[in-house]
Amino acid sequence: MAIGEALLRKGLISKQQLKDAVAALSSPCEQIEQVLIRNGVVSETEVLKIHGEELSIPVVELNEADIDRELLKIVPSRLVHKYGVMPISRNGDGLRVATSDPYNLYAIDDLRTSINMPVETVLATSVEIHKMIKTFYGVGGDVLTEMVQEVDELEVVDERKIESTDLDVQMAQEASVVKLVNEILIEAIDQRGSDIHFEPFEDDFAVRYRVDGVLRHANVPPEIRRFQNAVVSRIKILAGLNIAEKRLPQDGGIKIRVHGREVDLRVSVIPMAFGEGIVLRILDRASITLSLPELGMEGAMLEQFRDIIHRPHGIVLVTGPTGSGKTTTLYAALSEIVSPDLKILTIEDPIEYYLDGINQVQVLPKVGLNFARAMRSFLRHDPDVILVGEIRDLETAETAVNASLTGHLVFSTLHTNDAVSATTRLIDMGVESFLISSSLEAVIAQRLVRTICRNCKEEFVPENPRLLPPDFQYEPGEKLHRGAGCRECHNLGYAGRTAVYELFTMNDDIREMITKRMAAAQLLPAARENGLVLLRDEGWRLVREGRTTIEEVLRASKV
């Protein structure tokens, strides 16, 4: 009750809140501050400050730069994980460690005895301490040394159990391996990762996350190499794949529940020189943005695109390389127009996110259900709007064109470098040019660029403007922005991504040029006269607004 009374004296809680917390104690071992923190009445930092004042122990904010890496060799990792303490720095002949529980004297005594050195404690939040432990000791490091309490919860929906005499299969279902894989999945999801790569090499088993479109190594201990086969088998079991098949590629899926929300994982396994490589695509419905303005479409372009997607018929194409957010843009467009008055059908490979009010169909090549066949069937279901995941061949392209000409609005994606090239790509496929000019309403080209971290954003003047791209047209003395690097963005200077768009719309002159099968280079001047803003120019606008950097625009729009 002492901490409760101290919080009351400080005015951080009311008498009623204290009374409610006492009533909510679940066991004699539970502390009153745990209830208050769990209920969101006070923060852990506020509680630690009171402990610090009473015990004369400083409260610190942990930072990677302050950690003495040499200490990691001195302090046994099993004690770090067992007691949730983090060695920070030397203090004379002793050691300074961070803890979130100043009353766990047994932990400090055990640590002091183990390293035979004096130990001084400072206070830090449990979240910060666990983050530092993962950073310096590796994700799942506790699993590889000693089983400890769960840090977080991950539940596999419809998990299968396999009875087998195979040693790898048996090990894959051991609690330690299960927890190791779970922690890697949780870490990737918490870092907003889109993919997890498990890569076997001769002397290593690398784990990498793709975050904001860029791959970076996960903090896993090197000992994971010994568990390579068990980790691969565990993932294959979860995905319902053939454990014994190690010579052919396999694809599957996993549905998990993390932090109370469902997350789908697409699994691809391929045989490599030193074992099987695995890539998991993370489809987190809670993290998807289905709003065109939030994706990055703004101003006149947004109004123009909204006008186009509310038209009764025609084709709207989104182009760009793999991973540029084309499907998300199409989902956002459908979310704008979905209503009880419209019937919307989609054929996708695969269905990435389920949308309310929209009928979605999955491609099934094994039974002959491809894009073109589904499109023909769709026309008998009286749709108003059709989404085709991708136009890959002449049959799908012609079916989409015919659907648009018979009074349907058709959305799809295409692989081209820019918006104007979409017309020549369709002509190369074999679609008649007069059909393209009659049906095509708009083409969007897009790329994703990383945005500058808001927490460490700073202004600067380029030291050597001559090295900047000539088309950026830098004005002498003009201030640009960059991320200095901080804990929030893992010292990268970037956090999150935004889309850069290029919208190519039709007019009579452009339609006539398409009918005459003119090349993209000939269409471009007419498109620019009709209001087309190039991807590159749109990127430069974002740079001047301080939302991204020149390096990101160059990376996304190579010319």
C-alpha cells in the first residue's frame, strides 16, 4: 500500500482509483502498482520515479549508445533473461545494471555472486529493458540458453500436431523451438515488417526483416544455426506443408493471433544449396491503410482520381514494380466507392485483405480458375465493378476490355515502369489499339518512398549542391530535411512509407494517338499537356515539403 499512498499524495491517482485497484488484486503476490499500470491509471515511469525517490535510485532512459558492449561478455545471458535486468556500464570496479523491480534483491545478489563484482542498480521501464535485451542479446536468446517466462503471447489458429519419428519434426514441436519461432514472428510484426526471410548459408542461418521496403538483419544469436532444421520444420508444420519434401518449392499459409489481432502469413519455401530458404509475407489487416489521402494521394490528383473511380464504366490501371503498393491503392479505391447500391467482385492471387461489402474470389490454378475464366463468370453475376488482380496475358486483357465496354468499371494492375507505357504494353500483348483507346480511363504509376522520422527530423543545407540531381533544380541556400537517427527509427532516419503517384488520364487527342499505336515517348508530351505530373517531379515536391529525402526519390524513380 506504500506505493499507492505515495501516488495518492502526488495527486497521480484518486482515492477511488486506489480503492478499485485494491479490489482488483488477483492474488496476494500481485502488487498494487501492477494493477494501476495494467488499468492505465498511471504509467510505469511514474511508478519508477516514486520508487527512485524513496530508495534514492536514479531513473534512466535507456539508449543503445549508452550500453557498454564489453559487459555483454561478462554478464551471463541466462541471468539477464531470468531477472529482466540489463547491464549498462562500468562503475569503478563494479557494474551498473538497469532493473524495473528495485525490490528484487535476490536478483541483484545472484548477479553479484555470478560475476564477482559490485553491482549498482538504476531504474528503467520493463519495456525499455526488454527492448535492449532483444537488441543486444538477440530475439529468442533466452530460448537458446534457458526456458524462461513468456515475454509476449502468440497463438496459432488451427495449429496441427504431427506424430513422427523424425528427429527434426520432434524437435520442431519442442516448447523451446516453438517459442523461438513465436518470438521472431512477434518481433517482425512489432517492427512493422512486411516480410521475414530465413536464409541458410554454409556457416550461418540468417534471419532478416523487410521494414519500409528495406531488408535488415534481425537480432538473433548465432546459435540459431544449430536449430536451422527444427525452425524450418516448425514453419512447415504451421503452414501445412510436406515436412519430408525438401527438393521442391512449396507454398502455404499460417493464421496467427498476436496482441489480440489476427495476422495472416504467406509462406514460400524453396530448396537452396545449404538447406531450405523461407520467406513469410506478413499480411496484418490492422496495419493496412485503406484511405487514398493517407496513402499519399493529395490535392488535384486526388479529386481527379475520385471522379474517375465513380464513373460507370471503363478501365483503371495501377502500374509499378512488385511491392510498390498497387494492390493497397486498388483496395483504397474500392473502399471509396463501396456502397449497398453497387455489386463489386474481385479475383485475386492471393486475397491479401478481406473487405466488407465486396465479394472476393481466390485464383485456383489447379482447377483451372484463372483471371480470365473468373472474369467471364463474373459477367453473369451482374456486377457493377470488377477488380482483376493482374493483367498477365492477352486473354485476361481482352476480357477486361470487353467487360468495360459492356458497362462495367474494371480495376487492375500491370507491370510497367511508368503510366504512359501501359498503353504500349497492352498493344504488345495483342490487344487492339482501338479497343484500348475506347475503354481506358486512367493509369496510375506509383512507387513507395520512406518518410523521414518525425522524432529526429532536422533541417540542413547541402554541402555540395552540384552533386544533387539537375532536375531537382536546387535553389542556393534552400533548406532540406533529413532524419538524424534515433531510437524510434533504429537510427535509420526513416519511419514509415508514403506513395508517390503519377496519374495519366485520357482526352480526345490522346485516345486518337493510342488508336494510331503511337509509342510512349510520343504520348508523353500530350499527357503532360493534359496535366500529367511525373513520378520524379511528385517526389521532388515531397522532398521540398520535408517528408522524404532526395536519396529516397532517386532510389524509387531511377531513370
